[in-house]
Amino acid sequence: MSNEYDVVVLGGGTGGYVAAIRASQLGMKVAVVEKDKLGGTCLHRGCIPSKALLRSAEVYHTLKNGAHYGVEAGDVGINFLRMQERKQEIVSQLHKGVQHLMKQGKIDVYEGTGRIMGPSIFSPQAGAITVEYKNGESEILVPKFVLIATGSRPRTLPGLTIDKETVITSDEALELTQLPKSVLIIGGGVIGIEWASLFNDLGVDVEIVEYADRILPLEDEEISKEMARLLKKRKIKVHTGAKILPETLEHGDGSAIIKAEQNGKEVEYRAEKILVSVGRQANIEDIGLNNVEADVENGSIKVNERFQTKEAHIYAIGDVIGGLQLAHVASHEGIIAVEHMAGQHPHPIDYTMVPKCTYSRPEVANVGLTEVEAKAQGYSVKTGKFNFRAIGKALVYGEYDGFVKIVVDEKTDDVLGVHMIGPHVTDLIAEGALARVLDATPWEIAHTIHPHPTLSEIMGEAALAVDGKAIHS
């Protein structure tokens, strides 16, 4: 038995299901093949569940410090199992929503493992999909176009086995049933910093080991420095320039012990749990790539700006193509891919216009070039910086550490980048992203009337600060 489709999407994560919806809107007959659950990593093992737990940690932190606000709550405790239940309730609700969207769009969903076939009796060109079910049965889908959206999984380190008990990734951390006394986090990037913030707010002793010379190494250097200062203030130990030595893991007295090389010396770290957070790797194994013409480079599928592989009818998006492994990026890539399949001419993505967020306390967000990147690309730059401490709403809110920094092309006055650390900056960055899309200037941002009192006022002040005209500095 075979079923014919205009497009078959391999993977029902954020990028895959959004692409399927857009293809359905364009009048295409669509199928999604998903071996686990619709929503993928973002919904079930990433964005949503981690942010649900971060919110619980934030509420606990606020209640513990309620006296500062004149609210005396008495003894405040943690019901970690209830936190996990709430997380799952949110995930389940959103999962049902995605399932509803599939039915609404008349999109067929195949719950099985999909693999791409080469030319066969079912199709003269490569791209037919075999779907294997858990009961051992299978069927074949024959599409005009294939969209690979199989996502990624946590990357591991050579010589450090993830045993899912003592040594874990973010996947296992999300399923913990009780809080450990201490955690060693290997990796000081976005995911590592989020988990460090979460565990610390819940009373866990946290230590971070980062290979680079600073945490959040892809952020503007001033942002990294400020985050390091604030983590130290929270008694989170941060070690940079440290390389974990393979095959050095030991166990003893209820702790895991591992060694690293730092400043030419061998050092030892000990914690109840070791959380490995060193990035993610594409899920490209066992999906039939060997049956088609598709180049793989550095573990990711190579595509053009329209997300086509070497076989023009086979596209790939999201984490499997490397680059910015973010849910909102995968969604936009999927939309562009299916619009191109439909004969439209969508604008390619300018990745310097993609906002990137870290949901720690405080939050971090950026869009565009850092000051160092801009100078490296030959720009003559000027910058404006404004602290949350001078923003009334930040004082009212009780979170006033951090700042906003705007990087500007001195010649054209165009905004090149916006970098933030502070309260709710993952929401505020949308204005910076719009400024990039519109080639806005600091004058235009500054003369946009920001309501008072709001946190958004900091954008106007930072824009004025570019030319030394900030009002409240």
C-alpha cells in the first residue's frame, strides 16, 4: 500500500509541524511522520518544560524574599513533584493543541519511524518514505517533496558516558523526581546557565565548568562579564578555561568526581550529579540519507538558502542543518521551504536578525552583531548603554541588575546589534529585532514614545545614550 502526498515532513517538532501547517494553508496534501510525540524536543524536552520549571524557581525565589516587598509569607517550601506535575500539565495542554492543529489542517500524522528511500518501484526518484511502526508493520508514502526536520539531541563528551543517573543531560534533568544537593554543570552556554539559575534558586549547590575563557561565549563580552558577576553574587562557582579530562569519572561517598585541566594544572570537581550541557547534535542517523544525494558537513545537512539539499525536491530545516538551533528559527525555515515548494519566492533568512534568549535570572537576550563582531567585519561603531537601576519599573519590580547595550554603525547610524541582560529582556528584545528588520536608527528608537513606568523605557534611554543624550543617566 502506498499513499501519495505533495509533501511529507520527516519529524513533527516545532519546525516540522509549523511547516506542515503552512503547506496545508497553501493547498498541499501533507503528511507528518513522527516516531515520538508531535511538538518534538522544544515542547517535550526543551523550551517549554524547562521554562515551566524556571518559572516555579522564580516564584519560589520571590516568595522567599517576600519581606522585601512587605509580604511576609512565613516558611516557604518546595514541592518539587508538584513543580514537575505543573510542567507536564503545560506540556500536555500544548501537545493537545498541536494535535488539534494537525486535524484542523487535514494533515495526516504517521506515528512511526520514517526513512527516505532511494529510487524504487514506488517512485523513479529518491524520496519515498517508509514508515515503520512499533508493531513491526510498515507502509510507504510517496511525496513530491520531502522536508527533513528530525531535530537534535544533547551532545556528549568523549570518554564521559551518560548513565542517566549520576551523569545526565537536560533530558534526564527534566525528569528528576527529587532535587540533588549539588550539581556540576559542564558547559556555560545558554542551557547550562539556565539550569544553573534554576537549581540555584531551588537551593542546590551549583558549580559551572566552561571550556571557553568566559561563560555565554557567544554573547557580547560585557553581557558575559555581567552574568559572571551576578552568578558569583548568587554563590554559583564558575570555572572558565577548563577542559574536562576524558575517562576520569569516579564515584565515591554519594558523589561523582571528575577531573579537568585548567591553567596547566589538573583540578578535581565533585558533585552529586553531573549535568553535561555542551550543545546539541543533529539527528541524521538512520533516516535514509545514504539513499539520496545530500551532503553532510560537520554533522549537519548542507542546504542552500531555500533549504534544498543536492536533490532539489528534498529539503532540510532546523537543528539538522546546524546554524542557530532555535525553535523559532526552525519554524521560519520550514515556512520558507514549503513556500518555495509551492512556487513562491520567499525572502531568505538574515540570521543576524534572529533574536536569541537565555531564560535565567537575570534573563539575557540579543539580536544582531556584538561590538567585537561588528568591528571585525570592518564597521566603525558607536555604542549606547543604559542600566536597569535607573528604570523606575525595574525598581518597582525588584529586579534591577543588568543593562541594555546598542551597537550602531557610526557611518549610517543603523542599529547593528542590541544586547540585554536584566528583567524580562527576553520579551523586550522583540523591539530590538524589529529595529534590525526596519534598519532603524537610535533616533527612531529614542523618538518612539515608550510608556511610563515600563521596562521598555530602557530601549529609548539606551538609544539616546548612543549619542550621549540619555535623560536619566
